[in-house]
Amino acid sequence: MKIIKDSLVGVAPRDLLINYGPTKLLVDNYHWHSPNIGLVASYTPKSRDVEDHFGVFRGVDQIESFAQAITGSGAAFLECKKHGVDPKDANDIFLYLFISIGQIYYHSYLQEGETFISIGHIKFYKFRQMVTDGRIYKVPKGIDLDEYFSDFTEERLVAYDLSPDFTLVTELFDITGRAIKIKK
């Protein structure tokens, strides 16, 4: 699958983040994307995600999901576009690494079956390194996320301008990833 689109909307995360197995991929869908500004993606925790943890989706898994959805997906998309390659070929060139996190603030929690969005703003992208800030929100029941974000804007993303029906779960700062060239 060659990424020739202008955004990740409509791309299956498993087709972009191909190095993640089915139990480690923590992104279900991309709902909004502006390649140099940010992304909105969703995930719904499965029973395996909350097993042996009181039925709660762990905070460390929230960070991983955000990093996959925003930093990893955003950087992989830009590198594929820049080099004119599909994700499989990009994975022969680059190893995508999650290299650091800044501050994290938890306001609530997530349980199995509770869909959430990762909404992230790209603060810096240069030399295959991406730094993002963002938030995780619990999604109100019954909302169609594709429809909700169909007329979303860059200004709304940066301002985290969402309906008050979304519940703030986590604030994340300076989530950093880098694509390292594989030495052959």
C-alpha cells in the first residue's frame, strides 16, 4: 500500500504501523489529519488491554497509544511521502523509535470498551524527529467520530476545541519519536 493520499484519514493503522503485532497496535482509526499540524485517532481498549489491571487501561498504555497514533503515525506518513515509498519499504530503511516523554497529567481513567481519541499537535519535525503535545479524551457514547471530525480545522485541533461531552483523561507534553536509518 503506497501512501499517495494527502492525509491518513481512511488509511488502516495496521497498514502504516506494520511492525506492531495485533496485540500491540493501540490505534483503531484515523479521523482527522493535517500532515504538518497534527492528528486525531481513536482506540477502544480490548479485554486483553485491561487484563490483570483492575479492568482499567493502564496509563503507560495510554502513552503508548498516543505515541503510536500521533508521533509514530505522523512521522511514518511524512517519511513515506518524502521518500515516495510505502510503509513496508520505509520499514526496511527506518526504525521508528519512541525516545522520550515530557510531563503527563492524568485526570480520569479508561476501561475496556470505552473509546478514546488521541488528539495531538506537532510542535517540531526535523531530521526525522517529531515532538508532539496532546490530549486523550473519552468519547461520548453513540458519536460517529468520522462525521464529528469531518469539518474539524487546524485551529480547533491546536485549541483542543471539542464538545464538552468529551471527557479529558490525559494531557501529554513533549512526546518525542525519531526515525533512525537502519545500517546495512
